[in-house]
Amino acid sequence: MSYKLLTTNNPKTIKGFKKYNNILTAIMHLRPVSTKICPFQDIASCKTACLNTAGRGGIFKKGENTNRIQDARQRRTDMYLEDYDNFMELLHTEMTRFINYCNKKDITPAFRLNGTSDIQWEHKLYKGKTMFEHFPDIQFYDYTKIPTRKVSHIKNYHLTWSYSEANAKYTAWYDKIAYNIAVVFNGAFPIYFKGREVVDGDETDLRFLDKDNVIVGLKAKGKARHDMSGFVIHVWFSHTCVEVWTDLKQQSHNLQTDFASILSCL
């Protein structure tokens, strides 16, 4: 399959296909050049550590700041920003082709349109309808940094909110988010983070298969491994460690109390 906008050649989506061999995701990568593509990139401080620089997308020749992958993403982004109508027509065409391909192969198709962007597709129309409405029987899913997106009415769209501690107001949204939360960790995943169980989000990209009310743990990749903005949670400096230490102290105090009670009965 050859596409200009979509791709199935993504390591995580391939991993998901191998684990669940009847679900194949077509993903679209744009270049997060501005807040028109990623509105919260400055507030959440995720621009530098963005997955846009992970894998081959972050390999540059000495003295250069771009490569073939970044150039292709830039062309798609330019088309979206400067030629929206034709972009949406091409996207619809490629999505239709992908669905037809999957049907012939007896594969379940899925779409992730924000591979390296955060566009609110619930507001983007093609011939008067969103892509979710054009393809109501197909599962869509994305990560988002936008805490105010309201998509619960879209039955075939699953969102996972992406956490950051770079901004206090942004961090405060944590307790208000109704859906799962993705956290990028540098280091081993904790068992719990801020009261929620952590699951390994690197095992597969198929977020709509995750159980509810969990933290989707993601390993820091590319430039994210060196991020100190608060977007990446360095495990030994995170709230998790404070929680674990507090819990251990409480358990220790309880044991001392129980032991004292036993001694008093002797």
C-alpha cells in the first residue's frame, strides 16, 4: 500500500497488529510546527520532546536539521494548512482505500489521525461531515494534550489525555479528566501514579483496548529522554516516589503501633 498522507509502517502500530493480528492501524504524521497543529505544545512543554523526533524521524546528518521523514511530514502539514479542501479529499480517498484493502484481507481497520499532531478532528468537516461520521463503523483513536475536548458523544473515537507537569494549571486538569491518561516516564514504570494503576502503553498502540481509569505508561524516546521541563516524568523525582515513600512510612508506623500493642499485652 502506498499513501501520501497515511502510513501503516509505524513500529508501535505494527507491534499492535502482531499482538492483535486482526487490527491494523493507519496513522498520519504531520510536523508540529505551530499551535495550529498542536495547540498545547507550549503550555505542556512537549514541543522539544515530541515523538516527532523519535526513531528515524530524529536522525539527522551532521549540520542538518531535517531529513526525508521530516520533509514528508512538512509537505503534509503545508497541504493541511494551505490547501485544506484538497487535503481532506485526499485523506478521505486514502482512508477509503485502506478500508477496502483491510476488507479484502479480512483485517479490522483503525485510524489514528494525530500521530504527531493534535488536531481536533471532531470539528474538521469534509462535505459537511467529520471523518468519524463518514466512517461510523471504523474505530478512531488518538492521544491529546487538549484537556477540554468533548468527544464522548462520538462512539467510534477514543482519546487518551497526555499528562505533563511543566505547567501547574495544566497539571491541575489531572483530576478532571474522565478518560485514560498517558504519562511519559524516563525509567522503569511505577506500579501506580497519582492513585491510578500504570499499564504498559508500549506493548501496543491500540489505546481503545485499554481498561478504564488507568495511566498509560510510555517510555521516553528520542529527545524526550533528556527532557527536564516536566513533560517527561523522571521516575526517581516524580510524585510516584513521594507516594511510595509516604505509603512505606505509614506501613512502618502501623507495624510499630501493632508491635507496641502486642508488647503491652505481655
